[in-house]
Amino acid sequence: MYEEIVTKHPEVPMLFLLIFIPAIAIAACAHGLLQAWAPSNILIRHVRASRATFRMTATLGVLAFACLVAMHLIAEAIVSGAPSWFNIAVLVLAWDAIRFGVLACLTAARRAAESVRTGLGREPAHS
């Protein structure tokens, strides 16, 4: 099938290069910038690098809940007539709520494992 397209339209491979390579480069740059500068990614890097505490776990749980509440409020505003482009904020808040909730669970598990290791007389593993 691909051979038929290439033989009938020899400019197709050049179009692929002209369209897809810049698109992939732009997506890669955007991904790198978001990984470096997005506030949620900075928070997640900080939490993973620091020592796990139950206070940090509770804070992450509250943050996940706050994201869910904000998401619900914006979704209700959209239903009431707010601009439909607010849906992107709903999606971002939902994704952040999931990430913060999972990170809270992982942080609690990490803290519990450190408590068990300390209780057995071993040194806790520091990251």
C-alpha cells in the first residue's frame, strides 16, 4: 500500500519530512519545558527527592482533594454557560489530582517502609 502511494505521488516522503519532523521537534521541546518548569512537576520532583513524612502525605492528599474541588467547580461553570475552552483546565486539574493522589499513596508507603526498617534496627534508606 505504501509503495503505491510513493510511486503515484513521489512528493509524499518529502511531505512527511516537512510536516512530521518539525512537529516531533516542537512536541519534544514542549515536553522538556513542561518537565522542567510546570509547577506540579517541580513539586513532584521535590517530594521524590526529600525524606517521606506523614505530614507530606497528608499535604499531598489535601492538594489532590483541592484539585478535585476546583475541577468540579470549573466543570459546573462550563455546564452553566462558561466558555467550553475551560475543559482543558478541567482535564489538567483531573490529571494533577490523580498524580498527587498516587504520589500521596507512594509517599505513605515509603514512610511506612522507613518506619518498619527503623523498627527492625536498620538504617532508613535516604534518597
